[in-house]
Amino acid sequence: MKCLKFATLSAAALLLLAPTVKAQCPTGATPLSVLVGGWSYKAEFVSSQPIPPVSSYVAAGTFTATIGTDRSGNPVGLLRSVQSSQLNGNPIRFESDYGASTYVGFPNCGGVTLVFKFSTKPVTYDCWFQAGRTILYCVSATDEFPAVLHASRVEAVLTPAL
């Protein structure tokens, strides 16, 4: 037990003493453009206690990020997503958001906020880039829905023919 406490304290100290790395947008990139392209992901509920109405949740899917414009001509982040999931033990296969999901890039290009608008469980995730912006580590920002999402950049998003 003492070894575990020491290891935990040592890891925390290293994180606190390590120099902070400030992300910045690559030359020519914008907070929206760094996500553009295809991604595959998995998400899961991480609570040890059910939080009604959700007792369990897992999902896997794909999304394509693009940049569109709003009615005023301002750039906006758009997502087109398809996922299969299990919500409280009930399978939901090949659910589409029909292009209703959105994203916002962090000003420093270090991450994004994803807003998935699936009919079964709308959820918002705050995400941080890793590995040269090819991986996203995300945590739910939706009240009473503790979930994590991990995404990887893919060459092309393949969706099932329905």
C-alpha cells in the first residue's frame, strides 16, 4: 500500500513539475480546421453507480468533421455521425445524427468540444488532441452522464449501406 501511495505521489509531482506545453495552431490552421476529416470512436459510461435514467452505455461509430457557414456567413464546425450503441442493455444499431451534430475548436487548436445530437442520447464531450492531432481523448460535459470517448483519425469514413 505504501508503494502505491508513493507511486501516485511521484506521478502527481512529475505532472506538476513538468513544463507546460502550450498548444498552438499550426501555420495556416484554424481551431475548426484541425478536426476536419474522418474519425472513428468508442465511448462508454464510467460510473460505478447507475445515474437514472442511464445505468449503462457503450457506443462505437464514425464521424466526419467539416466546416460550414451559419446564416450570417460565419464558419461553423459540422459533424455527420453514425454509431451503434447499447443504452441500458438495449441495442441501437446504425443510428445517424443526420448531420445535426456540431463542434467548436479550442482557440489554441489543442482540442475541440463535440456536440453529438443522437435521438437516443444527445451528449457533449470536451476533447484534447494527442499524437500529432490523430487521437482525441474526451470526457462528457453532459450533466449526470459520466462517459469517456476515444477517437482516432481515419483515412476514409465507411458507413454501412442501409
